[in-house]
Amino acid sequence: MKVKQQSGFSLLELLVALFVVVIITSLVTLSVNSGGEDIELDATVKSMADVSSYALDEAQLRGVDMGLLLEHVDKNGERIFRYSFLERTPQGWRAPETQSDIFSPREFPPTVEVALEMENTLVELADVERLALASSSESSIEEAQPQVIFYSSGEASVGVIYLRLAQTGELLWMIEWDLVGRFSLLRRGETSEP
């Protein structure tokens, strides 16, 4: 009597194959997600430099000092860094009324830490929650003083912004600018070869 052998896969073979597919899918997803954050950070850095240059031009054209405010907020238990632009008015620093879409606040990705150095000294970033508690006004951004000033005379306060990976402290970007507002964007702190 001949016994006919069944062809097909056993349950164990199917589980192993499914496990391998899940592992590969997870690795691909991790790669794509980290690449997306890199692209987002690159866009944020370039946008900040472009808008800062525009703010310096706007300060000269309008005869009004503009400022760059770097701050941190707690959002859903995470520390998020962001930047915004202010203009000097007789009443103090305020959000610009003109070009408000260009000068609107923007956030860095949550995996990034921001540090500001001016005149070889680290500068404390604004703490929005602390300002809100100390002030009875609704808008804490209006109580903050910008750390970087773009003067109507065409000069800027000189400084460097360091963007680091929050978990490891690895330097991702260095953003430098000089007295006349020329920005240098240095990925990982290195000048790019032409």
C-alpha cells in the first residue's frame, strides 16, 4: 500500500516565515521614519536661515529691529524647542503684524535639542511656561526678549545655534551667522566641500 505524501507547509514553517516578514517590515519602517526626521530637520534649519535673512532685510527696509526668539515648551510630556520672530515696537517686543505667515512660530523635531551661543557664552533659552506663570497676560511670547537681534542698521548680533540629538548629544547642525547676518549652515559642524 502506497502512502501519498501531502505537500504544503507545516504550521511551524508558516510561523517562521511570518516572523521573518514582520522583522523585515519593522526594519524598513525604522529606516524610513528616521530618514523622514532628517528631511524635516534639514527643511527646518534651511527655513530658519532663510527667514532670518529675510527678517534682516525687513528690518532695514522698515527701519524696525527684528528679533529671533528660541524657546522650549513642554508638549505631551516632551520638551519641544521652537523659534519665532518678533519686532521691536514702542510698547516692547511683539509678534510682527505684517508677513505674519512668514514669521509664524515653527518647531524643531521632538528628537532635537537646541543650544544658543553668543559671544562664546551659552545663552538660556526662553521657558514659555515660566513666563506664562510670571505674567498675567495671555501671550507669553510677548513677554519674552529675543536672543538674536537683527538691527535696522543692517547688523546682527553674532552667534551660533547647535542642534543635537536629544538622546545621544550628537551634533546634527551648527548654524552660524556674522555681524552682517551671513548664515553658514554646517551639517554635523563641518563645512561642505564645493
